[in-house]
Amino acid sequence: MPQPVSQRATVKRIPKRGVYDRATIDRILDEGLICHVGFSADDQTFVLPTIHVRVGDNVYLHGSPASRLLQALAEGAAACLTVTLVDGLVLARSAMHHSMNYRSVVLFGTATVVEDRAEKWNALRALTEHLIPGRWADIRVPTEQELRQTLVLAIPIHEASAKVRSGPPLDDEPDYDLPAWAGVIPLRLAASDPVSDPRLRRGIEPPAYAANYSGPR
Amino acid sequence: MPQPVSQRATVKRIPKRGVYDRATIDRILDEGLICHVGFSADDQTFVLPTIHVRVGDNVYLHGSPASRLLQALAEGAAACLTVTLVDGLVLARSAMHHSMNYRSVVLFGTATVVEDRAEKWNALRALTEHLIPGRWADIRVPTEQELRQTLVLAIPIHEASAKVRSGPPLDDEPDYDLPAWAGVIPLRLAASDPVSDPRLRRGIEPPAYAANYSGPR
């Protein structure tokens, strides 16, 4: 069984929920619509949401060079990138044993600025295709100027851990006799019917990937 | 219009998306199922997911005294607590203008350990009722020992900001002539039918708050 590569990437609380294999880590990163990135600057910790995509052994972030988050990471701030998927609410017979079913990944690392044009292009395409599989073929791709105006960062997936809880509640033995209902309420991200832009040209219907959206690839 | 109370609580990137009124901030905190809390320890930033509840002017967290997150906050680490609600994917005509509709809150502060028994009890009840409105009346409430074994922390809602994007894509003017579909795919958290604990006593049906779960209160 894969082991953690460092102290900081070791699940401390409820160690049996810690998972260190890349397949599990990649699946969670790939299923996450957003991540939360933490960094410190001027003695203050910031946690900001952003979108990400995994390509091979890297997680890519992108945005404006004016972004405080991207600036700090580009300058070498030690980052912590966390993706959390909530799979369900776990209703136990006692208040104490209520829980959530979830899958999370915590990734530690330092970002590098992607300068290579091909890698940058691929990262931007992957970001779009990660969120909306099939979209890239239908849209105007970035101009050279837009490409220059976009900062793309890569964080290597080296020091990462996953934490997973699944299954029914675990109650104290005497509590199983209580008359309370117990079990799991499964939760998922769901899409509603797409809403066309009021300025959409007449006669353009939502494509299948929007009409039947089922989450990141 | 309410203004930010500090530099660090000021939305820097796309300032027009910054919102500083407590009603908006409270609504986002109340609708969030989980938050991500960041803190620094030993020159490393950590971002960990946990559940929270707002009661009045405080956000409460809870957990085991063995939790690395709670220990660090209890020792006075400067915390950043972020709640992000993803409302939709914004599909523009150019790659560059794709976006998300979202509502997020970033709260800066230092936690205090809740020692008062009544406040602690109320916070634990509020945590359960926030996630599953109606649940508290059906379950075994904490014993004195369980109460002692649970650490409850309060972070005051003093330095907070919200950031909100809503509405259709905003494309570059010439791109409105392109034949691509554009609009929003609305997203929400959805519950499926509750799954009873395999050890549930016979004849106990899921209560309405589980069968028709519609998110935090």
C-alpha cells in the first residue's frame, strides 16, 4: 500500500481514512469542479477558491497576472491545494457520530510559471475540457495576446494525500437499539437545464454537453 | 454600501464582485455545507475542509481535540475560513471569457475555545440543525463526557468579505456574432433517496427531513 512521502502530507486525524495511491488522488482531483488554495503572505494565511485541472503529474491553475493568489504562488509561496467532494450526510443515532461521506485531496507544493507556449496552450484547453468536456471545439480559442495576458501555473503532484469516508454511520453499540432512523443521504452536484445568453443569436440550441451536463470529465 | 473593514478583507481581483454587507455574507455562510480553513504552522500553510455553523456574529467549528486544525486554531493561529458555493458554469463564446457563477465568503480571524457549557451545547445543536434541519429532536444528545471530548471554537464575523458572480457570459463585442451557443449551466447540490443503515431496526422509515433533503437551513 502506498505510504505518505512526507510528514506534512500524512493524514493525522483518523489515519485509517488516509489514502496515498495516485489513482485515488487523481480521481478526486479530476472530479473536483473547484479547489481551495492556501498560501501565506505578510503573516496572514489566505484561502481562495479557483479552478484547476490535472494533466499527468501536474495540477494547473490559471488566471490574471493581477490575481493576488497567482502572484503569491508565482513568487514561490508554499501552497496547499485542497479539493473536497461531499458524497453524503451520515446520520447516526447519536449527535456525536454524525458525519459526512467525502473524498478530499490535500496537495503541498510550490508552483512554477508555465512559460512554454505549447504547455500553456494545453493547460488552458485542459482547464476548459475538464469543466465542460467537448466545449473547446466550439469556441474561439485564445489569441496570442490573450495567451500572454494569462498566467498559468503548475504544481507537481508529489506531496499529496487523500482522505476518504464512505459507508453507513458507526454508532456506539448500545445506541443501535434507539428508535431513530439512521443512514446516509447521498449528495451530488446536479445541473439544471441550460439558460441561454439573452444575447444569443436566434436558432442556436444548447449542445448536448450543456443540455446533459454531468460534471467534470 | 458597506465597505471592507481591513486591507486583507478587501476583494482585490475584480473589485466590483466584492460585497461587504452582513446579510449577503451570512446567507453564504448559512448555505454552505462545508468550509475550507487555512492556517500556517511551521512555515507551512494547511487548508482543510470541515463543517461550520453561523450563530449570530460567530462561526463555530468543532471536532476532536486531537485534530491538527483545531489544535492550531485553539493555539491562536491566524485563520482564514472560506465558503464557496458554485451556482453555475458560464459558457462564453471565447475560451478566455468562460467563468463560473459563484458566491464565496472569506473570513479572517482568530478562534477562541468555547468553554461555556451552554454556548458549547448550542453550537453543537446548531451544527447538526444547520446541516440537517429537524435532526436534533430525533437523536441521542451528547453526554457530559462527549461534551468534554469535543472541542468547539468560535471565530467572530468581523473581517469578512463576499465575492459574487452571477448572470450570463460577458463576451468581447465582436464575438457575439460567432455561431457558438453561450449561456449558463446552473449547478446545485442535490440529494438522492436516503440509504438506510444496514443495521437499522425493522420498521423505521426515513424521516421527511432525510427523504426530502434540500440543503442546509
